[in-house]
Amino acid sequence: MTDRPLPARAMLIGAAIVLLVGIALGFLFGPQSGAAWYNALQKPALTPPGWLFGPVWSALYIMIGAAGGLIWRDSFNRARFWYLLQLVLNFLWTPIFFGMQRPDLALGLILALIIAAVVATLRMGAVSRLAGWLMVPYLVWISFAAVLNFRIWQLNG
């Protein structure tokens, strides 16, 4: 593990890119794009209020992007591969769940995402301790999101 000075520019660029892509996908395929379908779904009691998702995902995307910026300075490595893989899986979940209205496929995807994100976090932590820690809140949230996804699929068939 290296403890070089933090590359603030790389962290900012990574955070901005991930945040902008995440927001764009949310606007294109998020709950508002299929509002009637999503509102008609039975949801588990532990579903947070809708207004909470935007701020939570914005904060998480900033942390994920900053973590990516921290590991990007090194040549292509396993950490970067797993980081990109989990990011692609993350970005695919919204269009599949909301756009295609397929909680079943989204559930399989989010389970793969959790595995990829755990591996990414461990690999990233080996490159930069801070990068690994920046991924932890994301792991907690996507695990919670998987439970919500499972319950929505279960309640709605």
C-alpha cells in the first residue's frame, strides 16, 4: 500500500465524472421516468422516503468517484478493473429496474454488483487505504438496496 500525498485533482475529477453520470442516469431512467409503475408497486415498510435517494446517491457518487481518483494514478491494475466493473454494474441497475421495469433482473444485477464492489473495495484498499474506506458507505447502501430490491420483487412477483 502506498501513502503518497493525496491527488486532490484526481479525486475531484473522479468525483465529478461519477456524480454527473449517476445524476444523468437517474434523470433518464430513475423513478420519475416510470413514476406510475414505481408508485403502483408494493414496497416494504423499510423503504426510505423518495426525497432521501437523491442526496444519498449524490454523496455516495462523490465518495465513489474520489476513491476512483485515488487509485487512477497507478497503471492499470486489478483495483481499477474491479472499480470499473462495479461502476458499470451500478450504472446498469437503474435502467434495468426503472427503465425496463424488471426488479427480477435488477436483483441478479445488484447481487453481482455487491460481489464486484466488495472485491473492488478490498483491491482499492490495497492501493490506497482512503480509497477503500471511501467505498464502505457505498457497500452498506447497495446491500440495503439489494434487500429493498428483493422485497419489491417478492411483494410484486
